[in-house]
Amino acid sequence: MKQIRREHHLARTDRAALDSVLDAAAVGTLATVVDGLPWVVPMLYARDGDRVVLHGSTGAGALRHVAAGAPAAFCVTLLDGIVVAETLFESTANYRSAVVRGNLTVIDQPDAAHALDLMSDALIPGRSSEVRSSTKKELAATLAIALPIEPEGWTVKVRDAPPPRPEAQADHGGWAGVVPLRTVAGDPVPAPWVTPETDTPESVRRLIKGT
């Protein structure tokens, strides 16, 4: 784990903390430099043991750039609450964040098919078993890449606390606290061509129930 210098008291140093943050989110940002200019793009992902699995089109030039070994960083942030203090200066947020740095590698077939199934199941657990397997044409059009999680290539920060207590002379009795935030699944909306008689997949029903 790389050393965090800014607000180091929020740093988490155990690998379980990293896995917890990565497993709790579904979207992160991949950053690198292409032709001397910064390149950042949000991407769906999944953690597969000691690697972060990503995918995109084989026609994406910047994605091919990192697949060829260009240094990159992948960042994930979860906003857990708004911290309301008695002053704007002390107001902040509760969050969990992780950054993984390194060099990506291309995932070869047939491991690519497994990686794509893993990413699907990270979003909707069990969905890959309800649909057909990816075709050779689909796999050929998809660039599956992996960012290895190296011992010195990641950082984690977590804030989970109330606002700081004001000093006695500055305490005016105003309200302070935390407004928790969370993401929940709503009722599924069928595609326009799906008939009312068509059952909602079991994986989608479980997703809605949060189980």
C-alpha cells in the first residue's frame, strides 16, 4: 500500500479494506496519459481476486493504449453521507475511496469470457447463468483488460464520523450531524418490446429485494 500524506488519519492499511471498497461499488474512473494529455473515463468493473477487471470496445484507442502497458490509475469513490457542521469550513462528507495504480494487461480467451461473466454478475448476481454465453464475434469485439492489485500499488481512505465538535466559545447551539446517503434499486421498467406475460428474471427480482 502506498503511503497517504494528506489526511493520513483516514487511511486504511489492510488489504481487506481495499477489497471492501472495490466490492461495494460498480463504477470507477480509469486515468492515464495519451499523447501528452490526460485521459479519464468512467468504467464498470469487477474485482477478481488480485485484479480489477475492465472491458470496452477493441476500437477504443485510449483503451488500447493502457492495454499495451501504459501506466494507469483506477479510482473508486462511495459517498456515504453529507456531514453537516455548524460552519461551512467544518462541513464535509463521509466516504470510502480507493485508488489502484499499475499497468493493465489484456485478458486472453477463454479467460475473457469468464471475466465478462464476472462483471455481469457483479452488477446483477446470477445473471450470467440466465442468458446465452458470449459469441466468438462478441468476444472478438470486446477488449477485456485487468489491472493487477500489487502490494505497493493502492491506497484507501475512509471517513465515517460525525462533524467535529465546536469549541465551547464557538458553540451557538446550531444543528449538526450526518445525512446518510444510499443507492437502492427501484422497480424494474420492461423494455418497450417486452410483453406483460414475460416474467422478470430471478436475478433482477433478487436485485430489487437486495438479496
